[in-house]
Amino acid sequence: MDHSKTPLFTALKNHAASNPVQFHIPGHKKGRGSDEEFRQFIGDNALSIDLINIAPLDDLHQPTGVIDEAQALAADAFGADYTYFSVQGTSGAIMTMILSTCSPGDKIIIPRNIHKSIMSAIVFSGAKPVFVSPARDENLGIDHGITTTSVKRALDRHPDAKAVLVINPTYFGLCADLKEIVELAHSRNVPVLVDEAHGVLIHFHEDLPTSAMEAGADMSATSVHKLGGSMTQSSVLNLNVKNGLINPQRAQTIFSMLTTTSTSYVLLSSLDTSRRNLALNGHAIAQKAIELAQYARSEINMIDGLYCFGKEILGGEATHDLDPTKLTIHVRHLGITGYETENWLREHYNLEVELSDMYNILCLVTPGDKEDTIEILLSALRELSDTYYVENQAYELVIKIPEIPLLSINPREAFYGDTEVIPFKESADRIIAEFIYVYPPGIPILLPGEVISQDNIDYIIDHIEVGLPVKGPEDRYIHNIKVIVETDAIF
């Protein structure tokens, strides 16, 4: 295929250049109806291609023209049989994977450190989650992926499972042996779905972890916008149908059901052009990002009180491979939290990180970085160390991560069940009917249907008190929580 072509973006430019008289939405009509300050800031070019699914521009819901061509080029670039463009982010693609493989009551094997969109799909579908505990790194205070051994144990106990979902790579860049997990699941005729939100570059460089399509997985949701250069909210869903375990037409139907009919052609064209850039230049830009990240990692590890793990962490089942462009910087030995570090970097260097938690900050090195941005980060971290590091100081923050809660009832039943609101601090041993998660990364601490323990309460309060972004409940301050109404016992 000719990856220098951009069928959709070219059609949009040509259509705008023809300057048609528009009597259709959007009402701003090439920007003339927009707020003037916004129009001047955004620019007429962007507004001129903010269009809708008129005949010359194809229709994402049933593409037969330039969108169909653009998606075929993307499938070729990602090594997929089919690729569908998403303007609902990777969350929409993840929901499609689950809803197209699971019906109400079906079991799906998933890690417990999943993104909240996965649990949203389980609530919508009525599927029953079979949770697999991720490997936990107590020293770093983070979770890795699930292992082949744990997936085998889950499949042995639940041979009727309809799918296995794997995160590859994790938010922190670690990967299990995805190919081995895929081979295991396929030996049981179970499809493998991959949350590849943080792995778009791995398709384009041999020194990065194995991609979902390369490993033979059946579906993967990939955030092109996170690391691949497209605009926020634009992602792709990749399908591999060679194993005969998924139906691409059903996936397309589900995707359409979850997608707005007012699809953004600005987002779609950014996917089209990012595919071109990745297909033609992906190896080179990934190589540059790897080199910058490795340089940053080596420099960070020479700064007192900081640690940024690299390949020395590999060797376990859950740490089979690493995406080195993710810089997880451990700050516990400075005696401050990751959240405090994030705020310090913002206040002193106008520098924003991807996330912070109790122990770490995460910085992403992408094709948008150059030597100058890396040097700013390093200068900031050196001053941070000078400010907080005290040689031989033993003080460290210690936060004990609670065990995974007991799932008492199906998440869908809990979410839609009879509920009452009670004080959160008095909710131990009750069944929660809401989500509680820290975003980013969006990994739930409590899910609908799980039994709240006192350890969960203490852990969440610890997060709130240090200012970490705990979200989810209707009460945004988490003074109160929604729980399942308990029926009086019958004697």
C-alpha cells in the first residue's frame, strides 16, 4: 500500500478548497458563526474541515469511500486485518472489544488493575468479571501485568470464559509475555483482547515490546493520540480475524452503536495523517524517543534520592519486557509523595507530568520531545533533589496497599441495584454500588459489587489527604458513598 497517501485528509482539504455553500451542520459554517476570539486562535483551516458525513467525505458508521481507504491503510500499518477509527477515544474501542465478545452472564478474565472503561463495559454488557491479581511491586508501589501462570489458573477454573483481556504495556511500560498468553488462550478457543492504550509506538520498532497484532491477539484498542501524534480522543481498534474467534461485522456494529453520529472529521483526519507519519517514519521517531528516554534514565539515576527503573527490572513473568520511553521516577527516598513532586515541578518549572502517586511520577518521552525538553526535566529533578534529599535520612513514606476486595455480586446488578447513601468512613463490610478510582491512571480501588474493607477506607482516605485525584462517586468529596441496601434477615 502507498502510505504516503492520506485519503480522508486529502478529500477534506479538496472539499474545503472548493468552498461549497453549506446548509448543513456544524452551524459555525467554516468558522463564520464562531466566537471571533476562538476562531482567530483555532484558525480558519481547522474550522474549514470541521465537517460532517456528507457524501464526498464518507461515513464512519458505514464507510465505503475515503474513510474505508484510510482505515485499510491503518490496518496495513498496524499489521491488522481490520482497523476501525475511534472518535470516542480508546475507551470506546475497549468497550467495543468487550461488548462484541461478551453477552449478559458471560465470564471475562481480566486483571484487577484495569482502566475504568473496562468496568464500564462490564456494567453495560452484564458480563461477569473473573479478576486476576496483577504482580505487585511493593518496593516501587506499582502493579505490573498478569502472568501466563495466573491466566492458566483462571482458565482452568473458568473454562467457560468468553475472553481474556490483557494490558500491554501497563501504564508504567511493563509487559508480560503476551505471545505466550495468546497461545495459551487460543489453545482453549478463547479470544484475547488487549488494552494497548499506551503502546502505539511498539508497532514500529523492534526494540520495543511485542505488539498485540504481532503476538496474534484478536483485538486491541490503541491510543494513537497518547504517543502517536494524533489529536486527543482519536484512537484505533485493531482486529485479527485469522483465528476465527471474533466477528468483524459484529465489532463494527457495536462500535457504531457506541459512536456519535456527529463524528469529528478533524479527529479522523488526524488519525489518517498520523498513520502516514508512523508508517513512513515510525521507526526513526521511535528510535529518537528511545534514545532520549535512555539518556534521561541514566542521568536521573545519578541524582541523589531518585530511581528510574530500566531493564534491570526484567526477568519475572510479569516483567517480560519494557517500553523504555516510560520514565517512572521513584521519589520515596526524598521523603515526599509523587503528588507533592508533581506540584513542585509545576510551581517551580512549569512542568507537567503524566501522573503521580504515593511513590512515583511518570513522565512520557514521545516523538514530540527534543533534547531541550529532556534537559529541562533533568534540571528540575536535580533541583528537586537538592531541595529535599538528605544523605542517610531514613525517613520514608510507607503506604500499605490493601488486598483486592471480594466481589460479592455482579457489577451490573450492583450499579443498577437498590441503594442507599451512608458516610464513607462507616461503610466497612458494605457492598459498594459506585466506582472509586485514582485518575490518572483510572485504575479502580473499589468497583460496584465489591465489599468495602476498613483497609480500603484507610487507603482511600490516605490518598485524599495527600491530595491525589480520587474520583468516581456521586459525592465528589467522598464524605458519603452509595451502597447496596441490605435486606433484614428472615428468622
